[in-house]
Amino acid sequence: MFKIFIRGNTIIDAKLLMGSSEESRDELGTISNPYSGEVVSRYPICNRDDAIKALEIAKKASKDTAKSPLYRRVSWLEDVADKLREYREDIALTIVDEVAKPLAFARVEVDRCIETIELTAKELVRLNGETIPTDIAPSGKKSVAYFKRVPVGVVACITPFNFPLNLVAHKIAPALGAGNSVVLKPTPEAPLTAYKLAKLFISSEYAIKDALSVVYGDAEVGSTLVKSSIPRVLSFTGSVPVGTIITREAGIKKVSLELGGNAATYIDRSADIKYSAKRCTFGAFVNSGQVCISLQRIFVHSDIYDEFTDAIAKESRELKVGSPYEEDTFMGPLINRDALNRAKSWIESAKNEGAKVVAGGEEIDGAFAPTIMADVTDDMNIVCQEVFAPIVSLIRVNSYDEAIEKMNSSPYGLQFSIFTNDLALTQRFIDEAEAGGVVINDIPTLRFDVQPYGGVKLSGIGREGPRWALEEFTEIKSVVIC
């Protein structure tokens, strides 16, 4: 087994993976822990030529991946999942090191990654086509006709920092499982996390030679992958501005985009206030609000507004904020100082527009306290844009109709939710919410890895989740036998 799972004071370098071969570079970038400031990992700084080389390797390897038998690819994914269980604690600590995700939640991410890979292996069994009756129309004739799904060839994947392990798995597991080769550009903030997962893939006894490459970098490397004619699919999770550039530059290829969100919920006057406040606290502040479906806007019926405000403020003050290495920490620091400064600017902007802070708003032990803004109106900047920080806004409404109109006025549409005991309202909400996903009586931050996940409007194109990613990473081939 490879010797990268070693902890201690030694700084571990992520390696450049050109297919199944490791390479080093003289110039290295460093990653510092957002909480302690200590250097925790290093990675080779890549350029355009590295990206081109990785793509060429993937193109050549795609012939072998396409011909590989299904049992081998299923065994490959299952083997990686088993190895992840074996190294669960090490990889969880690597996530804490690089992005300061609290340890308890880093472990959850590893567990979810295992599930994602295993679910993908199960879905491969159902990756099939169907027969078609060609004599259904007068112009047709009796024949044997069917379609099947085939690999696209090469898939380029670009992943973000907030879930540096599981969101990599959501792309590379179905891409490789479907019989493609992959070039991965992981987030610059967590190169070692991605490298360790990639090493599990390429060191497996079932691995297909050169099927997976990993390159590191930012705009230059990403732009090279986007513009190249080699990938048939580009899968990206990140910001709307970058997604906009990708759609403009990608050319003729399938593009799957999971972009920003401005998740909202409505607290109806029939809702259980204590339960709603507890769940909304979790949804707004888990992972320091750095989640695409982090709860950002809470529309509260005026009849219960004050009571709900007191309840959620109380819940937020009970969250432990501080060192991500402590077992009971709920919230660690934001990813970097720029993110912290943006959070502060959001709060100052809202206060200047008439909102008030009812909880949080200050730094605590190297992190930013869970912050609740009250008296927010739907025209304030803090609810019009994606905040991506531990800040949630309370907006008073007089009815469900007012709430749903304000929810849908956002240019984003990833996930919305509602808390209510009114069945008729539930049925209306399912039909009327303009979002890729809706949740009833829980937070919009709720996501199960087995479900289809993605948004409408500026929140993206396409769907993730094992079954739907497999469809994204395959083409339909139609066959007629006369």
C-alpha cells in the first residue's frame, strides 16, 4: 500500500498524477490551516502544458476504459470504498487540516463519500437502454431496434473547497464507473484531500491504467480544460461568475454546472416553532454557512415572527464555535481572511440598510460567530446575493403567498423548504417553488447523496447524484437491426 497515510509534524506533498504515474514539480504551493495558520500540505503548481498533457493521456486511456468489463468497474468502486473505510480517520483529519471543517463533520463527509461511491457501483447495474417498437408509425417497419448507453470518452471535473472529498467522488466515481477516463482539477484549497482519494483509485488492483489524472492550479489550468476539444463532458461545481465563463468558452461539449444558491424557507404560523428554529440553526450555520444550499433567507409569518426570532437566537448561542480539531465543535473558521472580511461587509451593509443583529456578528476563537439578522427586507443586498458565510436573515411576511413570491424573486433556484402543518399549503409549495429541490418540514440544506441534485435559473444546469451523473457521463447510441 502507498505511504501517504502518515500523520505527525511532517508536511505531506500532494503529487501530480499524470494518469497512473506520479510527477513532481520544482515550484510548490502551500496550504495553511485556516484556524491555526500552520502549513499543512504542499502541491505542485501546474500550468497549461500540464493540463494538456493530462488530457492527452486521458484521451489515449479512454479506449481501454470504454472496453473494460462492467464487473471490473464495479469491483474498482467497491474496492475504493473499502479502502476509504480503512483510512477514514486519516482522511477526515486531512479535511480538517486543509479547510478547517470541524472533525465531527469531516468524518461525516468521509462516510458520505463512501456511500456515494457504493451507490454509484449499485447504479451501474441499471445503466442500460431499452428496445423500441419501430413499427409504431405507418412509415416504420418491423425490426429489432434499441438504444444503449456508452461512455463519452474523457470527462473533465473541477471541484470546490466546501466538500473537498465527497464532491470529488460525486464526479469521478460515476465518470470512471461509466467507462470514461477523467482529468480532475480539485480546489486549490484542498489538494491533498483530493490526491489521497485519487491514490486510492489508481492503486486499486482493479484500476484501469491512466484512467485518472489530477492536475492542480487555478484559472490557467481550469481554462485549458474548459476550452479543450478533448473532454466530451465538463462537470463543474463553483461560483456563478466562473460558471458563466465556462458556458461561454466550453464549445461543443456537455456542460454540467452546480452553481450558487440562495436557499430559503418559509415558517408558517402552523409550524412547530421550537423544531423549526433548531433545524434552521443547523441549516444556516453547518460548515460555517459555506454550503451551496446553506439556509440564507427565512421568511417568517408575522404572527410568530418574534417568538421564532427569540427561539433561533437562543439555539445559535448554544453552538460551540472554535477549533475544528475538537470533537464537539460545531463551527470552525471560514476558509480564509477574504471570506471573513466579506462576511463582515455583508453585516455592515445590512445594518446600514436598517437590519439589526440579534445574535453573533463578532469573531470567537478564530472563527466568526453564527449571525442572525432581523428586520431584513427582501430588497437588501444580504438576501439578494449568495452570502456563503454563517449569516442568516429573518424576513417578516403576512402570508404564504407573500413568502413564495419573495422566495421565487431570487435569480437562484437550488433548494427551498417550508415548515407547516397545513397539507394544502404543502401541496401548493411543491408546485409553486421555483427550485431544483424542495423540502417539507425540514431545512433546504438537507441533501441525500442518492437523490438528483441541482438547480434552476442561475443555480446551474444538469443534475448530480449517482444515477443522474451516470446519465450525464454517457451518450445514447441508437441501434437498428433490419
